[in-house]
Amino acid sequence: MFDAQGQFDEIYDWITQTNPQAAAELKGDEINGIVYFYQTEMGMVLFWSVGGLPVNLESCGGSIFAMHIHDENGHYDPYECPHPYHAGDLPPLFSNGGYAFGAVLTTRFGLEEILGKSVVIHNNPDDFTSQPSGNPGEAIAEGMIRRLK
């Protein structure tokens, strides 16, 4: 039987008691943030905090941004999968007054595979359908994934 609470507790303990193995410092015109990478037995945990995102005051639409891992060819996709199954496809950022915070567990890549690649935030949400990359719009912030000591 799957123990969701036990899995959550294990990941939470790992993150709160362990230093991240890598990080990407995100920079854009007004945007700054950090993505931390933790290699765990269950997969890679990404934890991010981003500020300075464009603010849309409309009650519907806007304030959702795509986030991906890129290599020199665009989205990180070592297995040549269609979008949104690229290894580098990540959950969207939901901005709250220009600030976004989140975490995800993924087995799509390991630490050694992504070092030297970039985390990119795009100005539109990913539509999870359009090929080859989900129509996310222009890059508005990015940062290289670097190993931490």
C-alpha cells in the first residue's frame, strides 16, 4: 500500500535537514529567484522561490508562467519525447502579486544530467499541447544549474 504521508514526511525531512546539491540563480529584468535541486532516493526534488514576476491585475488570465530546463537545443529532451514529456518540462509558476513558490518531485532526470543546463521562465503559461515546446513565449528569466559545495 502506498503511504503518501510517509513519502511526504521523508522528502520534507530530506529537504529540511540536507543542503541542496545544486542551484540555479534566476535573473531577468525585474525577476530574481532561486531553484534548489536535491537528489533523493525517490527522485530529484526541485524547490523554488521567484520574485519580480510581471503582475496581471485581471481576475482571469495572466500571472501563470512556464518553467523549463533548457540545453543548447531548447527544452532538455534526451529521449526525444513529445511535449509535455520532455525531461525538462516543469510545472507552471502561479504568480501571486509577482511572487511564486513551489516544489516538485521528478524522476525525469538526475543531478548529473542537468548540471550546466539552464532553468528558464517564459512569459506565457505552457499549453502542454503545442509542439515542440508548449508555446510558452519569450524567456523572461534564466539561470544556469550549478553544483553547490
